[in-house]
Amino acid sequence: MLQFVTLIATIGNVLKIKPILRGNKDGYIVTYKNVRGRKAALNTLINLVCDNIIKPEEQIIGIAHADAYEDSLYIMDKIREKINIRDFINTSYDFCTGSHVGPDTIALFFIGKDRELVQS
């Protein structure tokens, strides 16, 4: 089984497949969708925020990244272009969490419409 999982991960890396994860209503991290390419993954995150945020003008969106500062700035700029946001908190993951999520990880934290996101 482990060899199969390793094979799937290798194929995903070669094809530049990026998983978009989310927290479900039970508090588990689950796969929301897979996209091909880094820019597509970032744009998917941007659209998820813009399509699901409640009262954006009252919210401070949290962004945590693992050595992906430039990408976090890109996300902030694109969200600001689409919706009126109160503000952002942009921080890097600590060493412990960063070692679990891996380099180039980006997480967004906001209050959204529903925990059961509908795929677009």
C-alpha cells in the first residue's frame, strides 16, 4: 500500500498537481479539490475566499505560509482587487508546524458562509 501511495505522490509531483485542502464541519482536514499548477492553486484559494466570505469589510483574513511570502502577497493583492477587506494578518508558520505542512504551503483563515463548500 505504501508503494502505491508513493507512486501516486510521485505522479502528482511530476504533473504539478496541487491539493486544495479545507477543514470540514467535523474539524478534519480533507481534500477539497486538486488543481494543476501553483498559480491555479493560488487563484483557487483567492476565489474560495471571495465567493464564501461573510461581511468581508468587517473581517481580518489570516494568511499563514511556509516560506511562500511572495505568494502570500499575491493572494492579498488579488483579494483586495475583488472585494473590500478590513485587513490581513500575514505570518509565516513556526518551525514545528512548517515541518508538518512542508515548504510553499499557504493557509487562509476567514469566516465563511458554510463549512460544506460547493466545488465550482
